[in-house]
Amino acid sequence: MKITDVTVQTFRYTSSEGRDAEGHGHPADPHDATQTIMTVTADNGAQGHVFGANPQHVAALVKPHLVGEDPFYREKIWHQLYTYQRGNTGVLTDHLLGLVDMALWDLAGQHFKTPIHKLLGATRDKVPAYGSTMCGDELPNGLSTPEEYGRFAEWLVKRGYKAIKLHTWMPPIKWAPDARMDVRACAAVREAVGPDIELMIDCYHHYSRSEAYYIGKELEKLDYKWIEEPMDEYSVSSYVWLAEQLEIPVIGPEYHAGKMQSRAEWIVRGACDITRGGVTDNGGISPLMKIVHLAEAFNMAMEVHGGGPGNLHVLCAMSIPGQYYERGLLHPFIDWEKPKPWLKTIDDPMDEDGFVHISQKPGLGQDIDFDYIKANLVK
Amino acid sequence: MKITDVTVQTFRYTSSEGRDAEGHGHPADPHDATQTIMTVTADNGAQGHVFGANPQHVAALVKPHLVGEDPFYREKIWHQLYTYQRGNTGVLTDHLLGLVDMALWDLAGQHFKTPIHKLLGATRDKVPAYGSTMCGDELPNGLSTPEEYGRFAEWLVKRGYKAIKLHTWMPPIKWAPDARMDVRACAAVREAVGPDIELMIDCYHHYSRSEAYYIGKELEKLDYKWIEEPMDEYSVSSYVWLAEQLEIPVIGPEYHAGKMQSRAEWIVRGACDITRGGVTDNGGISPLMKIVHLAEAFNMAMEVHGGGPGNLHVLCAMSIPGQYYERGLLHPFIDWEKPKPWLKTIDDPMDEDGFVHISQKPGLGQDIDFDYIKANLVK
């Protein structure tokens, strides 16, 4: 079996989300946008699909490495791309490696008519979710005050969530970051949801040691479950220091480059209480499973960063069960239950008890609307 | 899909190998022996097979955990057995866990009509082998003198091996262990094969620090590739000390309990230069891949211990390529190219250049002679 083609098609849709100057997503007025679908095709007709790859980067650096290879030689292909990364860091990112790896896993699952978590060796079919908010904003009735976070949290609990994570205010909001405002939002949410909901914070990522310490100590009083990357992740010594100072678990790293290698260093340094990785942070399902296995070898908790089907399949194949699926990012103005225009159904349906159920469809299990994509192709 | 039955059948064959009082294999006069085949069957008829499980132990502890489970939930099943191990260490060994895990992988491969290394995400289809000798003996023209090791090594090189590992003399041979004799055998082999063949030693496992140091220093002069577990593996501090003292790489652990967890501790302690694991030492293909991933995260070489199809599939799915497949144990009196009576062909065919080729048959890829087994069943 050989890969015969790797294509990326671009299609139009109407988006209701925008990005601020620092790259954080927020609700936005409906506007034209584009999305891409990458398709890896094998000589027997089997295909794998994944969304979000850059067409030029795939054509320049991915396709030449894939065509002619057996699609089941994922480790061989991944390792080839990995060694080519060094000279092509701006293009052949871990994000793109992750998309390629997921497309190959999807192809295998489509070929075998089996969802990926069962190919990996499954552990479960549903995972508790935490509602993960968008970053704070300045939209009235959005997430612009501690009280609005509290009201939204109340709604999330009614929807079924048993855990909530706040992303608080960050630049380019002029007055952000503000550690005291972060704590006020956390307090408002704790007051709104009561003692039985698990709460976490993912705040500004460039606080000083003393600011991070202040937030951590306050969140201990509010019985928060974890504090996530409040400082520059490359200052590993800062994390060693913070993890020693705080009772509340420190979780990370997330965007620190270096895949499983950097996670190994965080673990041996004692820089975190819970380690972390995600399919698009670390180069795909294959390396994320390596991080899971690394964490298991050190009996260290590991929580998966970000949502989407790739992360969900990993969560359903972990022997050391990641406690939560990250659902969102959520906002009062956004209907998360509504599928993206290119999907017929959402990737992460959640029941009333707060469990996200994995798709039993083959591969990544996405319910792709190929007719929509075809009708909206950019020529 | 559900597991409906787990059976172990015992059958007779004629063996030409025996075990000494310490459990080491040696050539023996043909004699009656028994072997077992474990079969895991799913409700759709898919089956996985593996040889060597104890019928009573499977009936008592394995079958009750497997029947009713989905055979693709390997991680769930493995984790259940793992937690039950603590109270059942004498029965639910890592060896038995390994056989169960391999049977489940075989079942998956049979179901998908695909060899396991491709389900794992393959890297290659052939692996260089080292010829791994039996332990020394007192059989004339066998492995009873350094000169006989030298002659056998010459023959192995003619057969195609590019690397050879000596297992030297161990108790119950009365005069063993003897560090000087080990070095003499190693010298005789180096002299017989010349400078271009890679050589390793796996000697007595309870030498003192000074004996291990002596052997290591002598093997540095003989340009040996590694020294394998020359001391009690639970004295991790001894290995930290030895790895610091010697230039020649120290490889281990092998039989140290604790699966990927103990390998993690060896790595962070600096107790080895090359880490090690095998499917029946560590509880199967699944945990062995975790050790591979752990080693990869620390950029540490990892060599697979022992032969057989499970280890070969792991070797063909490693991104950090284990350098060698361990072929044997070999002896001048034993024809390794002849299949076991219950196999139609051998598991590890080797070409003239010393490469073992993996089977492209489904699952473990073994060429089982079911007619032979049926005809020789023990009622």
C-alpha cells in the first residue's frame, strides 16, 4: 500500500469568531473566512482527512515526503518529517506534523473501518469534560467582568459540566494582565457554582514568579484544581520554584517546543505536578501517546491540552486516564452544540452528566459534509 | 466485539533442549516435552494465538478478566490485569501479562489482516540480528572452552551474522562464574572473527562491582559493543557506579521487575547507557512500546531483549531504531533454521547479510501448524 497523493483544498464559510492582535479567539460578527481540508490518498483508494493545514506548506514539504510511502509506516514518516523540521521550523511546525500524523491515523481507521482509539488499544468511550472558556473580553454580557464569568459558569453547570476552566484577561486588552482581576473572576465563579464543581485557571502566560505565586495561593483558598502555565514556559526553573511553593497542582507545559523530550525534562526537573500535551502542540497522536507513556512510566498525571477528535482518541486510549476533555473554547455568545459548517455533527457531543462521547465512526470519526466543502471550494 | 473464550491447549512434541538447575537452556538428547497454545476468541470468530501460557493460571486469573471485554480495549484489559498482579505475583507474572497482550495484538492483526508492526505504525521490515549464544556448557565441541566459542563464532559469521553476543559460563557449572574465563572466551571470539564484527557479552548476573569492572575494562581493549547486566539488577547504585567507570556501554535492565516504571528510574539515575526491555519481561507489546517511547523522550538507546515475533514487531515499529534483533539462543548442536514442531516456518528468517525479515502475515505473523497441534493434544 502506497500513498499516491496529498492534497489541500480551501473552502469558504461564514465565521462568527475572530482573533485579537495576540491571537486569542473571541466572538465576532459573521464574516467570510476560509478553512482547508487535507486529504491523504493511498493506491487502494483509502483516504485520511484533517482540517486546518496550510496548502503551500503541505505542497512544499509534506507531500514530497509522503508520496510513495506506505501509509501504515507512520513512525517512519513522522521521523523523516521530524528530522526535516530543524531546517524548516517556520513551515514544518509541530502543528503541521500533528495534522499529517492525524491524517495518517484517520486513513488507517478508514481502511480498517475502526475508530482510532480502538486501534491504539482503547480504555473507554466517554470522558468527563471541563467547559473551557474563551479569554476575557470587553463585550457587555460576554466575559468582561468577574460577575459575567460567574453567570456563564452557572449556565455551564446547568448544561451539565462538572468542571470549568477560566481563561482570563490577556493583552491586547489594555488593562490586562491583572492578577487581582483573575482572582476576582475565579472567586465569582466559585461563588456561582458552589463547592462541588472542579475549577481550574489558565491565565496570562508571562506573569512574574510573585504574581503567579499570588494567584496560586488565592486559588488554594478557593479550592481550585490546578493552575496552568502562568509564566513563560521556557523558564523551567520558575516552574520548579512554583511547584515547590504551591499546594495547588501546577500543570504544564503546553506550548513549550520539544515534544516528548521537553516533557521528559519537565518531569525530571520537578517543574510540574501534572504534565500536558496535545495533538497539535506535539506533532500528532503518535508523539502524544509517547508523552502519555512517558508520564505513565513516572506515575505522573497527564492532562490533554485542547479539544478535537485527535485529543479525544488519545484520552480514550490512556491507561493513566487523563481526567478531562477540554471542551471549547466556550463563550456566552457562541453555540458550541452547533456543528462547524463543514461538519454534519459536532466532534464532541456531551451528555447531561458532562461526559463527552467518542465517535464510533472509523478513523478520527468526524462527520464531514463533503457536499458543503465541494460547493464552497475556492478555485 | 466481545471476547467469548480464552483457552489453553497442551500438546506433545520432542524436544532437543533441556534446562539446567539454574534454568539455562542447553542442548539435550531428544525427549518428550509439552508446549501450550493460548487462544483468545471473539464473538465474530476472530482469534489470537500465543505459545507458552500456563493453563491453570490462565483459567484462574486471565479468562475471568477477558471474557466479555472488547478485545480492542487492550489498555483497559492490561491495566485491569496489572492492578490484579500485586496480590497474585506468583501467578499473574509479567511473562503471562505479556502473553495475554500479545494474544490480543495477534487477534487485532488477524481481524484486520495486517501485521502488528503496521498497526503500531511501522518503521521497517527487516532488522540486523546478533547471534546470541547459549550459556557455556561442558559439552565437548559445544561451548565448553574459549576455543569452542571462537570456532562457533567463525561459523556464525559464515552464516551471515554481523554481530555476536556471548552468554558465558554460569552455575550450576561448578567452576563458574569465572571472570577471567569470560574474558578469555571474549578474546577467542574477537580473534576468530576479526575487527569488523560487533561483539557483546551477557555474563553471570551476580558478579561483584570489581569483577564487573574487570570484565568491562578488558572488553574495552577487545572493542566490545556492550556489557549486559553483570551484577544484581536491583543494586541500581552498582550500575550507576559501573556506567560511570566504564567506557564500554552498560546495558540493562532485563529482569528487573517494574516494567516501564523501573526503566524510567534507571534512566534518571544514569544506571545504564542503553536501556532494555522485552515483551515477556515487561508485560507485552503494549508496555514494551511504552519503554521505547520513554527511551525516545530521553534520547536514550534502547535494545530489545530476546527474540520471537512480539519483540520483532516492536523492533519494526521503533522510531529510535533498536540496533539488533536477538536471534537464538544458538549452539553448535542446534539447528536454529529448523522450525519448532508446531510451526511450519521459523519466526525469524535471516538472510545472508544478517538481516531478519518480519513476517507480512497478519498479527504476530506466525506460521502455526494447527494440524500438528491437533494431532498431538494432551487429553
